[in-house]
Amino acid sequence: MRLGIDQVKKVAKLANLILTSGEEEKFSQQLSKILGYIEELNSVDTSNVEPTFNVIDKSNVLKRSF
């Protein structure tokens, strides 16, 4: 997915950022790559993968035992 300069300007305005024209082009390319990676991840079949809520087997690591 290609993100255009106008879309970058809109995102910058929402984030209250002032960008130069060089930065707009740079961020357009970078954000387009990021969206491409997200599209790639969305295309992966995860229907047989169980949801993972906690990747490590620890419960309440801050709890003290007295």
C-alpha cells in the first residue's frame, strides 16, 4: 500500500507535527513499507493457532510470599 504525501500531511497535522517536504517524502516511503508489512502479516493463516495471552509462564511476579 502506497501512502501519499497528502495522507502524510494529514497524519502530521493530527499529530501536531511540522514536516519539511523532504521529511514528508521520507515518511511517506517509511509508512508505506510499514503498511506493506502489516498487509503481509494479515495474509498469514492463523486459524489453527490458539490465542496467547501470556507468553511466559509466570503469575504475578510482583507478589511477595511471606
